[in-house]
Amino acid sequence: MKSAEGSSKSAEVDLMGDLKAVIADAEELLRATADQAGPKVQEVRARAEESLQAAREHLKSAGAELDTQVRAHPWAAVGIAAGVGLVLGILLSRK
């Protein structure tokens, strides 16, 4: 049971790491285009900043909700992880 919980936690950490990397890349892109002028560029930057802020908030709430659900239903999380692993194993073993 410990390995299944560790596997689920590892997947959660990997997903959160990937999403944080995307957010960091978007922030870097916004900083790199900060010197660009023009109303269209400013409009796009404003929309991107709003979307980035919404993504950050969504990421925090989704992470907290996922953690709560896994703790409330550990066997369901193990079953889902096993099912996903089985499907991926079948798909990857085909040639």
C-alpha cells in the first residue's frame, strides 16, 4: 500500500512540477516582452497576465482538492493509478 501511495504522490508532484514550469515560462515570456510597445501588445499582455493569475489560483485549489480526495479515498486513488498503469502498459507494449 505504501508504494501505491508513493506512486500517486509522485505523479501528483510531477504534474504540479510541470504546471509550475509552464507558469514560470509564461512569466518569463511576459518579462521578455515587457519593452514591446503598442496597444495590441499591451492588450495581449494584460490578458496573458490575467490568465496566468487564474491558472495559479486554479493550480493551488486543484492541488488542495486532489490531496483531500486522495486522503479521503485512498483505495480509489490506488485503483485509478493501477488502471492507468495497466492501460499505459498495454499501449506501450504494442508494436
